[in-house]
Amino acid sequence: MLVNTYTTASTGSYSQPHLPWQQSNKGFTLLEVLIAIAIFSLISLSSFTIFDSVLKADETSKQHSKRQNELQRAFLIIERDITQIARRSIRLNGEAPLERLIQSSSDSFASEEQAIAFVRHGWTNPGLLLPRSDMQAVAYRLTDETLQRLHFNFVDSVVGEEPKIRPLITDVTELAFKYYDGKKWQDTWANNLLPLAIAIEIDTKDYGVIRRQFLVPGDGQGKS
């Protein structure tokens, strides 16, 4: 087999040609490896920080959305009840009907100082299929920092019947009701007629004081 050789003029020695695949392979130095690791760590840390911020923002957004839905749903229920107040007093535990149409003081139905109880129209009972009236006795009270709605299955509760309790708004520190008689707002309602409007004020931990006012088909001022 013939091998091509080249003669060096000065030395007369032979040398093989320099082929590309015969180049020596060089590795990375320790400094280059450390720099690459440092850059990769910075990129990873930045990516994780951005990803964590996105997750926290998404979780915060979900919490705010859930809270907004809770408030909107609660005030829709409250508005439905108050705007349909009936000119009918409440009867508790099979006893005689209470004198006032709106109970804004402590009693066995709304046992908290800041509470309200009344009878409303419009409790859906299509075709009177259920053995109950379309009127409903309801109450609102603050218990364990939760605004609760209470009601009975029957408009006149029997002896020993416990009300059904539905939590509406959480993280409530204070609850107050105001009553408009046509001239001014009052903290309590001792009249035997209906006011012209009722306002509810709740002090929440996240949104502060929230006030909603609802018109009532009432009489305004009346005799105490």
C-alpha cells in the first residue's frame, strides 16, 4: 500500500499531513463550569420567582373572586327578604303572636343584640306541593364573626322547633341595622308599623364597613 509522504526541506525528515479529525479534543476548565452553573442558577431562580409570583397572584385572585361572590350572593338574599316583608307578626314556640312586625331586640329567634326578625312573602312553593305556606319567618344575626340567616319550615313555629341556619358572610366583626321612618334613620324600631327603608351595616376584616339600604313597602312613622 502506498503512503503519501512529504519531505521537509531543512531536515529531510518525513511528516504526515495534518488531518481535521486528528485534532486534539479540549475540555471545559473548572472556571468555565462554575460560571455556567452560576448563570444556570440565576436563570432558574428568576424563573422560579416569576412562577411563584404568578401562582400567588392567581390564588389571591381566586380568593377575592370567592369573597366577592359570597358578598353578592348574601346581599341578594337579604334584599329579597327585606323587600318582601309582610304585615304579619312572628309567632314563636306555639305562643301568641309578637306585637311588632319587626323584631329588632333580643328574643328566642334572634338571640343576639344586633339582629332582626320578620315575616316575608314569596317563599316559592309551586302548586302548594309542600305542606307549608308561601310566607316565611326569617331572622339575621351575627354569631362567631359570621352573618347568619335563620328560618323555620313553617311560618308559625311549633314548640321545640329549631330554626334552620345558613351562614352568609364570614369575617364580620360588627352588625347593625338602621330604620328610616321618613324623616331620619333610627338605630332601633319600636313602632308597630313598617319603616320606609332598612339599612344593614357590616364591618368586615377585609373590606371595612359595608352598608346597603333597601326600600320597604312600609308606613313610616307609627305609634310605639
